[in-house]
Amino acid sequence: MNRSICAIFSCLVMLTSLNSAALAQRGYGGMGGMSPSGPQSGKPGGYSGMSSGQSDETVAERPAGEVLQQNPRLSATLTKLLPAGTDLQVASAGFRNLGEFAAAVHASHNLAISFADLKAKIVAGANLGQAIRTLKPETDAEIEVRKARAQVEEDVEGG
């Protein structure tokens, strides 16, 4: 029970800080409409430049490839963790959001799991923890998921 509460709290803290950073980049300065879509709601951003004609969609809901095009620093960080020559747009295709993609990149790198294998499991419907348990059953998937999400948070904060 405590582990679940800690995991939920960690996700909420990450969303809060990431959403604040994204809104600050847009010029809003404060918190606004967070809308996590489930247990994998660590969804960092880096989106800027929303025009007045667009809906006020949160960064958390934006596709990974779209956000990465507008955040070269984060793109460079994630590219370094993928196999040489990997196209970031192709790699991020199929993930529900940037948080899911970036956490998968980190987990793949941390655990020396093939990114293609990890992506295939996630795109087929598994969450990151389930995919890790399937591909590397000897690891503690919960710890690895938390570690990957913390690394994503560091990436987004520029740390």
C-alpha cells in the first residue's frame, strides 16, 4: 500500500513540476489543467509556442515526436541513450506520450534491454513495468520504473 501511495505521489510531483515548466515556457507562469491519463502519467514536456488558435492541451497529452521537435536539448539527451543512428521520431512513434517514451529509453539504457523489444511490448499494450518484468524478470521492475521516471524528470529540468 505504501509503495502504491509513494508511486502515485511521485507521479503527481513529476507532473506538477513538468507542467509548471511547460506553462512557464508558454508564458503562463503558473499551474494549469493537468490531465494525467492513468498510472503512467509521468509525462514531461518542453512544448512552447502555442498559438491563440490552438486548444489549451497540456504537454502531458502531446505526442512524443511533436514535443521532441520543439525541445532540441531533450532530444539530444534521449538520442545519446538510444543505439547509434536511431531516428528519434521513428523511435518515439507508437508511444502514447513523451513520458512513456522517455522512461522506456532510460529503462532500456539502464538495464541493457533492447529498446526495440521494450518498445514492442509497450506498444502492444504492456506498461513499462510489465515490459521490464517480461524482458528481464530478474530485476525489480518497480524500482527500475521509478528510476527511469526520475531520470526523465532530471532531463526535463535540465539537470
